[in-house]
Amino acid sequence: MDNKEKELLEELDGPIELIDEDGNKLEFFHIGTMDYEGKNYGFFQPGESIEGSDPDEVVIFEIDAENKTLLPIEDEELLDKIFAQFEQEYYAEYAGEGDEEFIN
């Protein structure tokens, strides 16, 4: 991880505001970051109730540290692969801490 990536991750600590396609500001919390096939991905959970979404939903973005942006991922198959790896890493780290039901 280079310095730009470290700086961006420090900025993501705590609540962040993202803007949806309708221009609404939504609060999210950064819950994790991981590398998948040479790219960094950030995992976020809503900090407030969002109509039509599950409060436990995780939103995944590709992290573009060079431009300090979070890029949406359109490819559903890629999203599934990234989330599956995230689940495995999360469960491996937190197994035995009450999260046994995290992976179905």
C-alpha cells in the first residue's frame, strides 16, 4: 500500500458522506478494506436507514487512491467474488466473537 492509499484510508475513518444518483447525501461507515486481484476495495455500511435497503447491507467500492475517489462496481460477478473473499477474511478474523452466523 502506497502513501496515497494510506492517506485515503485515514480519511475514510469515521462516518463519510456519499451522494446517491438523485443527489441525496447518505452517511456510511467504512468497515473494511482489502486487496483483490491487485486492486483495493472498500466496504461500507449505511450509518442511517436507507429506504429499500437492509441495514446490514454492505456497499463495495473500488478505491482509486490516485484521484481520491470511490468507484462503483457494475460487474455483479466481480462483486460476488470480492464479497465472498471479504466474508472469508472477516469470518477468519472474528470467528468466535459472536459472528458465527455471518457466513450462511
